[in-house]
Amino acid sequence: MFDRFNRSWALAKQSWQVMRSQPSLAIFPVISGIATLLVTVSFILPIFFSLQASGAFESGSKLNSHNFPMLYYVVMFCYYLVSYFVVVFFNVGFIHCASKVLNNEPTSVSEGISVALKRFGPILGWSLVAATVGLILRAISERVEIVGKIIVAIVGAGWNVVTYFVVPAVALEGLGPIAAIKESFGTIKKTWGETVIGNVGISLAMGLLTLVPIPMIIVAAFTQSVWVIVGAVGFAILFWLGLAIIGSCLSSIYTTAVFQYARTGQIPNVYTQDQLQMAFMQKPPSKVSGYFRPGR
């Protein structure tokens, strides 16, 4: 357990080095978060009216997930589509810039946005696929019992693994959605990866850091001073927001590094071969040949 923590912390530190060399990378998740919040707010009324049109709020009406109106799902699909597009758009820009930094090449936020605009078609295509799959899984999950929900969750997890490298494939190779899915799946196969776990390590490190403000809040509570408590809680909220932004950046940087490593075998300077190979849970050696394997 201690060794695993050390490896996880090392991954976070190495990714942090990349971010420190190009702090403007943090602009991407900030803009993405603000845009996503605005999208969510803008869809509150459409979702409300889609339910109201079905009589959901009339006296005595009984509305549950089994009889949501079709209009509701149409609106939800639009919400999923726009949300996915916003997130993927800025992730594409981020990954392009992160790739440049990993290769010791100059870059800028404007360059990342420019590349994302050039990838408009593939980004929209992938957003359509992701929104469709996401809505289907949600609709099924809302209509089945607990066992069905578990099965849907497993299917969803499998989909996330298969499509893990889709956004890097779109950002760095300009592939369309179907080709990007094949590329993502092929990248995992080429490393005999059953499931990607690298970002779990970074998430673990970030998760431990979320505990930092807790003692401050506890001490503030004992003072029984409203202003001290408000100040402590305010600091904690800002700390957690900043940590979320940093965690998002570190995960995306690491994903970019793993994708480059899996595709080319080239190890970015800030990482070691062992750290990148740790991104995958290895299967036993296979007799099937013809695949590139990192480190070989």
C-alpha cells in the first residue's frame, strides 16, 4: 500500500512539473468549467418545460422514470450533446498544448483553441456518439431494477475504458469518432491493457490533498465565530476548486503522455518507463505477435 502511494504521488509530481513549465494550461479547465456551468443553467428551463408539457406538475399527476415524455429525452440529448462538445473541445486544445510541452516545444492557449477549431468536425462527431451512448445508458438505468443498474454500470465502465484514448486521438491525429474509438481500443490492446489505472493514482494523491482544509474548518468551528467559520469555509471552497483544476490538468497531462508512449514508445523527459507502464494492468504474456509493446 505504501509503495502504491509513493508511485501515485510520483505521478502527480511529474505531471505537476509539466504544468509548472506551462501554467497557462490551467486556463483550459477553467474556461471549460465555466462554459459547462453556463450550459447547465441554460438547460434548466427547457428541461422544466419539457416535463411541464407532459403534465408532470399538475395536481395528482404521477411522473416517474418509466413515463418520462419523449420531449424530455430530446432536451436531455441536446444537453448531453452541448455539454460533451464543450468539454471535449477544450480537452482537445489542452491535449494539443500538453503534447507540445511534453516534446519541449513552445505552445500557447490560442494555439490550442485554434487546433480545437480545426477539429470541429471530429469533436462534434464524437460528442454525438458520446451523447447517444450516455443517454441510452441513462434511459436504461432509469427503467431497470438494481441488477440491471449494475449491468448498465459495468457496460458504462467498459465503454469508458475502450474510449479512454478517444480525445487524444482526436486532438493529436484528427481522427473521426469511429476511427478514434478503434485507435483508442487498439492502443489499449497494444499494451495488453485491461484497464487504465494511471489516473487513479493521481486522483488518489489529489483526494488526500482535499483533506488539508478540514482541520482548519474544525478549529474554526470551535471558535464559534461566524466570521472565522465563514472565512475557513470560504478558503476550503477556493482550495478545493483550485485542487479540482490542478487535478484535471495533471490527469490530462498524464493521459497525453501515456498515449504518446503507447503509440510511439517515446518517453517524455519528466516520466520514467516504469511510471508510464504502470498506466496499464498487464495481462500475462501472449503468443500473439505483431503488436508494439512499450519497453521492448
